[in-house]
Amino acid sequence: MRTRKLTLGLYADEQGLAWVESLVEDAVRSRNARNTRIVGATVADSLPEGGGSTADAYDYLAQQWAVEHPGRSSGERRPVELRVRLVCSRRAHRVIRRTVISTLCPEDTAPHACRVPWSAC
């Protein structure tokens, strides 16, 4: 088992961020594997190694919110990056990532609007 990263750009408030974190936890728990676990999570306002701010990197997520939720205030939402470190196999990482992404914004909902606009890195 290796430590692997799951990185998501999000346009979220505290409630939305907590919801996404719970989606990740549920996806990891659903694996039912002793060796698959979260070993750390960070919410960042800047990109690694001086790569700039998340506000600049994920500004399109704020635009997505405005398009998908016309007339609604964005409230306390802001662009952040959720970085989760997992100990798991490569296969488990792919399954967890796919599960989180498909749960974030299921395509069978109509009208199609994401509760938390996101970007998978």
C-alpha cells in the first residue's frame, strides 16, 4: 500500500466542504478494506509550491455556480482545494476517486446543477 492523493478544487462554503469531506469518507469506508484509510486532509487557499491562489486557479467554479444557480447568492462560498491523503492500492484509489466524482454531481439529476462546483486534479 502506498500513500496516494485525492485533490479536488471546490467552490464551497463550510457546509458544502463538510459535505464533500463526508463523501470522501463514505467512499473510503465503502471499500471495506483494512488497508484503505485516510491519513490526512487539508483545505488550502493556495496551490502547492507557490503556484498561486486557489481563487485564481478555480475562478471558473464561481462562474459555474452563477450559471447553474442564477439569482442565488454565493454566500460564503470560496474556491479552495481539498487535498486528501489515502493509504490504498492504485485500484482502490481509482474506485474511490470515481465514486466521489460521480456522487458530487450525479448526471441523472434534472435540472443539472452541482451542489458544490468542483474540479478533479
